[in-house]
Amino acid sequence: MGGPGEPPEGAAEGGPGGGEDEYRSVVFDESFVRAARLQEYSAEERMADHAPAVRRRPPLHRALTRQVLVLVVLIAIAFGTAIYMGVRQPYGSPQARRPAEPLRMTVIPLAPTGKVPGAAEASELYAHSPAAPYDIGAAGIPLPAARNTAHFSDSEVVTALTTAKDYIVRSSLYPEVLTGRQANPVRALIDADQLDQFDQSFDHPAADGRHAATGWAVRFDPARVQLADDGAIHVQGDLQAAESDAGTLEVTADHTFVYALRPTGAAHDALTSLFTVRREVTFRFTRDDLRTHQVQLVTSYVQAGPLACAEDSAAYLRPLLAGQTARTGGPAGTDPYETDSPAALCGTLAAGAQPKV
């Protein structure tokens, strides 16, 4: 006898009691019912209106079409707003990258009128020279108060000034750069477009206004001179930033450096002399340069002495030391018909620029 709920003959073949129900996977949930195209009228509706048992529901695609239309309109509004904000945003408009121009450089030796003064201690020379009130090291390269420009924010101006100062410090104060042992600390800050010119200037220096290593950095001939005191470099100068155009900042650096030197390999008690370098450098920064903390050098104007005018200063500066005098004769090999060759210049180091000892 079958249990409650079972037919007397037992479970039908293919029913729940034997075999899998072929309709078990079909679930008539609420969404399925609502989506049906045909809907049965209620009994009351059929009695009142004598309507057929079912009615046809409006197709869903009309509602979906309206939703798609609204979505398209919203996307169009958002896209238009983004374009409008991009046009109005002063800091975000993309600028076409302009290739960096070659650095133009001038290095002018300053010849003394007499013997170079010397003393046993660098401090004695500094105390009796115009460099006495100068700051020491990087402290002599202060950052000015930075203000935004028409197209660059405060932070971008600060980045330009900071990167320019970093370049000046590395190229004028690092002992390994000054003594000619390293160029990489300076090279790491150079814009990629100027690297070929930089490398050629150090590998094959030439006094052609484009490829003097001393136009990029202060370098002393290690075979002749050495620093008397690495930490006693006296510095004075300033930095200024201005907008060149909507995509370019320019920073001008004007600094005077005074170094204490003695002959290479000399005893500690050998006489020390002072050597002065005036550097005026113009930097250019695109937004790419600001992002990568690199610089483009536009111009480099260097005056240095005491030097002999006849010395080639393209690779190294070869200072005259204590007790030495400038040899006669000026720079040789100037061709006035070569338009791309700078005029060979030499100045006179004023007596007032030397220590009074």
C-alpha cells in the first residue's frame, strides 16, 4: 500500500519517485511571470468585460529603449562636461613637446695683473677678500619666495627652482665634480635631448661655444691643482623664475664661487690661493622636465680667474696659484670667418678681486 500522497500504483515513471523530473530545472519566479507577453485576466475582469481569458502585455523593449536613450544622453552630458573642463583648466592642457636647443656657452678667463696672492691658511685669504661675507656651500644658494604664474602653480615653480639649485650645487660644489673625477652627478639632471651634447663636451671638449666641459660644470685640472678645503667654498648669488610661455618656465641663476686651491700633491703647509668663478646659467623647464626633475640649459656664461689667457679652458680650468703670474699672449686660433666659433675673449682680473695679504 502506498504511503500518504502517493498514487495507489506507486510513483509514476519519470516522476519524483523514479527518474528525473524533466521540468525540475524550470523555475517560474516573479521576474519570469512579469516578463510574460500574455497575462490572464482575473475572473471578475472576464465576467465584467466579456474579455478573452488572456490579454497581451506591452513589449518590454519600449521601456528598454527609453532607458538606453536616457543613458546615452547622460553619457553625452558627462563627455561634454569633461571636454569643457579640460579646455578651461589652466594647468592641464597638453602642450606639444619642443626639442631642447643646444646649450650656448661662453668661458672667459680673467688674467691677474701681478702675482697671485697666497697664504698658509685659506681662512686668512677669505678674511681679506671680497668673499668674506659670503655664505659657505649650498647656504649661498637660497631659494626665493615662489609664486604661481599664469600657467604654472606654486608647486611647479618651487620644483623648477629646487631642481636648478640642485644642478648648481652638483656642478659647482661637489668635490668629485670639481676635481674631474666624476661627471655623472651632473649628467643625471640633464634633459635627454641634451645628453649627446653633454657627453661630447666631456669626451671631446672644444672651445667652440657648444662643447666645453667647463660650460656645464666647474672643473679643475687634477694634474695641477687640488682643493685646499672641500667645505670652505664661499658662495653668493640668487635664483629667479619666470614663465617663458604657456608650457615653459625659465630660471636664471647668477652666482659667484670662491675656491681655496693649492698645487696637486703639495704638503699641507703649502701656500693656498683663491680662485673665483662667476656663473650665469639660464635653465628651461617643460612640464616633462618638472615631472622628471631634469633641466635644459639654455645659456652658460662663465668668468673665472686668475687664469692665463693662453690656456685652453674647454676641458679644465687651470688656475694660476700663489706666486704665479699670467704669461704673455692671448688666446690663439680665433678665425673671424667661422661664424659658429665664438670670439676668443680674455679679461683682466681686477686687483680688488684678490685678497689683500
